[in-house]
Amino acid sequence: MHSIWAVATNTIKQALRMKVALVSLLLLIVILPVLGFSATGDETLKGRLQTFVSYSLSLMSLLLCVLTIIISVYTVTSDIEQRQIYTVITKPIRRYQFVLGKLLGVIILDVMLLALFSAVIYTITIYTPSFTNASEAELIQAENEFFTARAALNVPEEDVTEEVLARYEELERRNELPPDETREDIIAELTKRKQLAKRAAEVGRALIWEFDNVKPLAETMFIRFKYDIFPNPPDSQVYSLWLAGDDQYIKYGEQPDTPVYEQSHKHAARTFHEVEFPSDVVPEDGKLAIAFVNIPPNEAPVIFPLDGFEVLYKADSFGANFVRSVFSILLRLIFLACLGLMASTFLSFPVAVLFCLVFFFTATFSGFVTESFGYLSENVGAVYSYTLERVIQLLPQFDKFNPGKFLVPARLLSWSELAKAAVLPPWWGFDGDMVFVKAGLLLLLGLLIFRFREIARITA
Amino acid sequence: MEYAIETFSLTKIFSDWWGRAKVYAVDDLNLQVRSNEVFGFLGPNGSGKTTTLKMLLGLLHPTKGRALILGGDGSDPKINARVGFLPEESYLYRYLNARETLDFYGRLFGLPPKLRKMRIEALLDMVGLKAVANRAVGTFSKGMARRIGLAQALINDPDLLILDEPTTGLDPIGTRQIKDLIIKLAKRGKTILLCSHLLADVEDVCDRIAILYGGRIQSQGQVRDLLQQTNKRQITTDAISDATVAKIEQLVRDENAECVVTSPMDKLETFFIRTVTAAQKKAQPTSGAVSTTKIGDFLTQPPAVENILDKLVAAPISPDLSDRGPLTEDVAADTVSKSRPDEQLLSKLAGSSEPGQPGIAGFQEKVETEAVQTPTPESEQVNKDILQRLTGGPADQNEDGQETDNSQAGSSGDA
């Protein structure tokens, strides 16, 4: 252990005395405050905060990722190319200890830099409201919709299979089925229509969502929604009546023991809005119902798009959520450190850096990459799905657990979500990413290569 | 006899990209280096010396054959802990300063902090870099880097020291110091493999040599056997009168032999050291390494101190000594400053007891080292000290003593 620690501290010293670390440090220290003042978003305080957090976290993440790649590759390749390793590896240290020491050093450095930069970002974020002359309403909005960590109630997907089948049989009886389409196509089409109908409300009609086992976890809860309306009214405004309370009341009008939220609103179509309601409307049995009523002067049916309705509640503080977001960045840094070390056990500095950067950018845009390959695969078929697809699955999917995705809409990034990204597999319904497992495999590969390679042979 | 280094048909072939054999860097090498000898490994550039060393240390894999050092594998940490290695160039971390460099290597050996600190200071003192200990090693001249390289090879007080061209880039004083050090370490029972093509250095210190060419050993044996001219005799005297010289010449002629009489020349090395020592005494400033003739205390401490203590305790001497704990280095590390007086006391005790006693020789050694550490006013004196130390030292207890004496005579006895 002492030798691992000796190598680790030496690696940290090397990185700190390298100009690369210094340059990125200066860059961030200069850029972050500038971003803080120049990011304005949609001119509201919330928009400003969202823009800043999203940009600054992405920037920090990108810089640290590149820095991690460069340092982890450089620290091994320079030892080999400048031959300091001759005097190190001939001391009582095993080769795996040497690599682990380097890894530990890079990770400690990452933790230090990450802590420093995220502290700066956090401080700027927290103090932004006091430096802007935002109105009281904006402050409250920022408090409720940004400086928080909210979880969403699961909107139960309505099962329409039976209705669709019934409708299909009815059409079949009436002999009205379109002749040149297969049964699957017709069923799919009917399902689509049925589901759309479930999310649409004619003028004067209501849409009701029901939730089970709701526990009022915070003082207020939020309905986050987006309208589509056809045809579009001239001013794009949608009038509505929102109700929230005991499901028996909402559905059948039975007088409840708990209060009921009932409020009419006017919102613009096709952007997200939030409606706040008190948590004490949730009945004791936890059966909460929420209703939207399409009221005049609307003249057209209102449709909620697929991701257009959510019920949010405050589950944690902004600070805790921020810390977990930083952890998710650390996850990818650890992965990249393992990747860099693995590459540097058999490649020279420029080649290893190139290799890692390609790996990194592919992982960053993994969604896009998988999608485009998936599109290609329709033509290539089996060859693709048994070769390239497997390889792409080995890449971590950084965009899947992007911290901005959680902090910007003030969405809870829970520890279990983090664990999903770190260790859980993408199959068996976990939808994880196994970043740690993938990093461990890479590291193991690197250790094996390093164990058997000839140290004194310099590969150009 | 156990060998410190032994190779069996060691072969290294460097092949090209396709795996075709290209160069036989080392070819069927069978090398045996005995424990406690100074072995010179000679050869022109590219003769396979460094490749052999790299295979010994596990930096390269042999194509064929096997290499054992200290009876084990060169990549085994247990073996590495007993080996000191100075590569052909001092490959150092340029961003560390001298003290940090040694600290790093000390920590790789897992030396406890106090012992580490003590050794680092002793080594910095020894290689004359104490004044620049806080300067980044990257700014060092080649010779200064070499000194740090040597210091890192010694920080674990190794049983086997492998030195690849240790004197390249060093000034004559540094060279001389390394040679003195090698002799001292050999006296303490260490084994040294000296790889060089500077023949003068090798000749001065080595017991046995092997000459390598084309990856094969061309010649191997005792330096004395290989170099002694058995058909010549040399007599060195004090300044005697011309009349006596004439008488001697007459005697020689009577035996039908040739005779040449000259005044012996100083070696340039001796003259150089004398000049620089004089300048140092005037305390002229230098930005480089300060040449000293000091050798790290822990390196010159006699081996197995307990044994000597045992003997001292067994001998009828002042009783308070028996109260002292064993003076092993690990214990001494805790009381670095305190151990000094003890040593001096021991030295006195050792000096007063019978000179022929085995084991005490080490302590006399110690006393003389101290004498060198505080240079006597006249530079002549320093030389005499060294000379005396090298040749006139008490009979060595180790079996190679005779050989060591002989090779040392080569360094000073060119008169």
C-alpha cells in the first residue's frame, strides 16, 4: 500500500506542476464568473440560473474529462518514454501497484479539482438571486422551480389493449377494416389513436389522472404540463380549470374530508408550465386524482403530448441534488482515468490520447450514435446486431446521466439513480449503465497488458 | 558458494515487427557474480551490457535462458528491496526537487518516515547536493543528476548494487568518491556489479571482470591475474641519494636485468582533487555540487552491529555498556542524534581494545571516516588519509580482503 500511495502522491505532484492543470484551472476560474454574469436565458431569474448551471457544469465536465484523459495517459507514457520507470519498477513495487498508484493519484486530483470548481459554481448559483434585481414573483419561482430537487409521481400508463381489440373486432364485424393492411399495423394504428384520445379533452370535457399511494412529502406539489391545441387559437392561449383532491370527489362528486384544489388558469400552448397546489389535498388513503377541464372560451380540443403531464413534489434540497450531480461527473472521470491508463499501457502518448478522445466523444453522444447505427442496421441487419451493437453497448452512455438533465428542471437525481449509472446493468429492467463495471474491465485489461509487457522496450 | 547474480544461457534477441530475429543483443551468457565481490562488466558500446542488466532486473524478458539475482527473480519485490540500481542515465522526475526525489524512492521501499529522513539527509550530504536540495532536479547538470541517481540507488542500503556507467558526467572528485564508496560497500559485505567502459575506474575497484563483446563474454577473471606483468618488478622508495640509486642500478645489472629510475608522477586525478580541495577550503562560492569525500553514515556502519555489541559485551569492559540495547539501524532511527555519542563511545572503546580483534575493524573504519569528514588543514593530509584508509587499514575479516587490498593498491600505488 505504501508504494501505491507513493506513486499516487508523485502523480498528483506531477499533474499539479504540469502547466496543463494550471491552464485549465485558470480557464475555469476566469470563465465561470463571466458565465455567471453573461448567462441570461429567457431573461427571468429561473432561466438565468438554469442557463448558468447547465453551461458551467457542461464546461467543467468537458474540461475535467479532457484533463483526466491527458493526465492519466501522460503520467504513464512519460514515465515509460522518459524512462523514470526504470528506477521505479525496480523498487519493491509490483506492476499492478504502479498502475493502481497512478489511478489513485489521478482520481484524487479529479476529486480535488471537482470539489474546487463545483464549489465555485455552487456559490455563484446560490448568490445569483441577490445580485440580480429580480421581482418577488421571480424569486418565488426560482425557489420553487429551481432551488429544489423534485421527484415525479409516476403517471400510470393506461392500458388500452382491450378497448383496441374490441374496436378491431367491431370493425371486422362491420367489415370496415382497410383491406391492404396487416392486423399488426391496424392494431398499432388503433392503439395510437386510442392513446391520443385518452390524452385529449373536448371543450367542456375533463381529463382525469389517478394516483395511488401518494404521500404528501412536501408542503406543495406541482403539476407540470404542456398543451397542444388544434386548431390553434389566435393568441395561443389555453383556458383551463385544474382540480386536485380525493379521487372519489373528482370522479363522483362525493363530499371529501380533505380540501380540494380548484383554480382556473390561462397558459400559452406548446411550452411547459407549472401549477402549484397544496399537499393537504391528498386524502388519507393516498388516492389522489387530478383533473383538467377544457373550458370556454377554448374552441378546440386540448391534447397533452406524451411527456406533457407530470406531478412533481419536493423530495430533496438543491444542494444535495447538486452534490449528487457532481458525483455523476466524478463517475465519468473515474471511467476516463481507467480508460486513459489502459490505453497508456501499450500506446504512446499521442495515439493513446486520440484513442481516448474518440472513446469519450462517442460515449458523450452515445444516444445519437446508437440511434444512427440502429437506423443503419435496418439495412445491415444481423451482422450489425451481433458485432457493432455489442461494442457500442460496451461504451458508457454519458448523456444518459447528464447532470444538466436533472439540475435544469430541478429534477431529483437520487442515489439509486446514481447507483444505476454506476453499477446496474442496462438489462433486466434496471436501465443502468454499469460505468464502474466497464471501468473495472478496462483497468483489468490494462493491468494484464502492463503485467506482461517489456518495460524497457520503448514503443515509438 | 552462493552467487549474487547468476545467469544461465541468457539470450536476448531483438526481433523486427514481423518477429524475425534481428539482433542478438545478448547471446548465451553465463555470468556468475559471487556474493561480496566487486564485479566489473566491461564492453564497448552496444555490446549488451545494459541489455543484460535490464534482463536481470526484469525490465526485459529474456528470449531464452534465465537470470537470478540474489537467488530470486528480478521482478520480485522481496528481491528488489535488497537491490540498488543506477541506470545508464539518471532518469529522474524533473519536477521534483532533490529531497522529494529521494523521499519518493524511500517511500517506495516503505522506509519509516524518521529513517527515511535520516537517510535522505545523509545521502544529500554525501553526494554534495545539500545546498541545492530544494531545486527541481530538471535544472540539474548531468553530473548533479548522476549524484542524485546514485543517492536513490543507495537509499535502501542495498545488498546488491547494480551501477550502469556510474561515473559518466561526474567530475573527478565525484568519480573518486564513487570508487571509494564502492570499496567501502564491498568491505561491508555488499556485492557490486559495475558496468562501464571507463577502464581506469574498473581497474581501480574491481575484484573480477568480464569483457563482453557481441553479447558474449570474451574474457573473464581476476583483475590481478589478467593485468599483472609477472616478468617485471617495481620498487618504490623515499627520496634517496644518487649514490644509493647507483648502487641499486649496479645490483640490478649484476642480475642482467634492465633498470629505469625516475621520480613517480602524481596521477592527474590526485592533483585535481588537491587543487579543488584547496579552493573549497577558501570557501569559494559555487552553484554546482559541493564535492565532499563524505560517505553516508548508514552506509558505513559495520554490518551486523549486534554481533559486535555481543562481542563487546562478552569482553571484560565497563559494565554500563551492557545496558545498551542493540544498535540496529531501525532502532537507531528513533534516536538519530542520540546515537552519535554512543557510536563515538563505541569507537573509543574499540580503539582501546586489541587491534587484531575481528569485528572491531569496522569501528576503526568508522573513526577514520570521521577523520575524513573534518578535512585536515593540509591537502596532503587528505591524500595520506585516503591512502592509509585504502591500503593501511586493518586486516579485513572477509575472505576477499586480500583481493580488495590488491585492487586498492592499484589506485594509489603507481609510484
